[in-house]
Amino acid sequence: MITYKPNDTESYYNRGMAYYEKREYDKSIANFSEVIKREPNHADAYYKRGNAYDDKVNFDEAIANYTKAIELKPDYAEVYYKRGRIYAEYNAYDKAIADFSMTTKIEPTHADGHGYRADLYREKGEYDKLSPAIVWR
């Protein structure tokens, strides 16, 4: 039997996801904010709200949400990766490299984490820090 509970936390989370998929970012943010209000330690809600802010090109809010998600769930590789991408856009290469390094430490097969970190080392001219396997990427 399926029970309809429009005001429970899971429903807000699911609505946030649905609005995000429809690219209705303001509605998505509102629903994830309600999840966070009800469950302040909900790392996934911070991550998803960060994604919505990222897609709205509100990078400061995205970084704040990603940082909170990492604080709540330090082994959340994808959040480090997403925050690293924004830092790279801001030319904050050292912060971006640190985030990409955490991404690949947590998830060693995260190809994009390795690739973006290598790109930034190249950008900085720090070729000695590149793995021989990716120098010619």
C-alpha cells in the first residue's frame, strides 16, 4: 500500500529532485531548504541544493552548500569534485586541486577528478606533479 504524505521530509526531498530535473531551480531550492529545516544534518539535501545553485550560476551559494555537505559527510567524493569545479572557474587552483585530490583519494577511479587535477597542474606549470599516465592526456 502506498501512503501519500505531502508534508513529510522525504516528499520535500523528492519534490526537490523532481523540480531540479525539470530545471525549476527556485522550486527545487525551496524544497531542499525545507528538508534542511526539518533535518539540518541531511548532507544530500545540501549537495542537491548546491547543484541547483550551481546551475543558477550562484557559485557562492553552491560552494556554501557543498562545504556544509562535506562537513556533514566528509567522504562525499562527488561534492568535493563539484566544489573543485567551481574553484577552478574562480581560478582558485590550489583549492580546486585540493578538492580534486580528495575526490580521487575517496574514489580512486574518479576519472574526472584525476583529469581536472592534471589540467590545473598543467595550467600552473607544475608538470612534476603529473602522473606519467596522464601527462599526454
